[in-house]
Amino acid sequence: MILNNQFAERDTLLSEIDHFAQERQALLKQIQELNLALTQKKRESQNQTEQVEHLKRMIMAYVSEENNIQFERQFLESEKKGLEKSYGEILKRLEVNRLILEDTISDIHFLKSEIGTLKEKMILLEQEIPARFQEADNLGQKVTGTLVNSINDLYNKISVVEKKIKVLYYKKETI
């Protein structure tokens, strides 16, 4: 019986060894399959990591581009506001200058018409004087000379005023 027990125990041990060998083979096969799957997953993970890095670089480039565009837009808007302000100030100054010039031009036209009237009166007086008074010829020449001198003085003064107005206008225009 002891021998039978030993054989039975030996058979049990051998069957357990076979069973463990089969389990070991199954586990080795499973380990191989898992290693292959792990290697494949690592490759996929690496590919995905590379894709993510590539996408990050692309996104960073787009974000950088967007920031540059926003900065440029803000800069251009501030420049636009400054130009609009300058334009408004210049427009106000031009309107003031236009009004001044309008007044000055109307004054010059008035003076020119007055000079024209005086010239006509002078011509009429020159024509009437010789017909009415022979002796007044000398007196007429004196009046004419005085009148011509007065008109020339008036004309010179108007020319000076006109030059001053032009100087004033161009000075204001440069401001």
C-alpha cells in the first residue's frame, strides 16, 4: 500500500506538474500576446503623442498669429483715433480761417468798389471842369494829382493789408 500510495502520489504530482506546465505554457503564450499588444499600444501611444505635439505646435502658431493680429488691430485703432482727433482739430482751425478770409475778402471787395466809384467820379469831374470853368484847369490838375495820390495811397494801403492777410493766412495754415 505504501507503494501504491507513493505511485498514486507520484501520479498526482506528475499530473499536477503537467497541469502546471500547461498553465505555464498558457501563461507564456498570454505574456507573449500581452507583450505584442503592449508594444503595439506603445507604438500607437507614441504616434498619438507625436500627433498631439504636432497639433500643439500648430495651435501655438495659430495663437501666436491671432495675438499678432489682435495687437496690430489695437495699434491701428489707436492710430485711427489719433488721426480722427487731429482731423477734427484741423477742421475747426480751417473753419475759423475760412471765416476770417471770407470777412477779409468782403472788405477788399468793398474797398475795390469804393475805389471804382471814386475813379468814376474823378473822370466825371475831369470832364465837367473844363467845360464849366476854363480857369479851373490848374485847380483840376491839383485836384486830380491829390486824388491820384490819395487813391494811390489808398491802393498801397489796401495792398499792404492784403499782404498782411495772406501772411496771416499762411501762418495759420502751417499751424
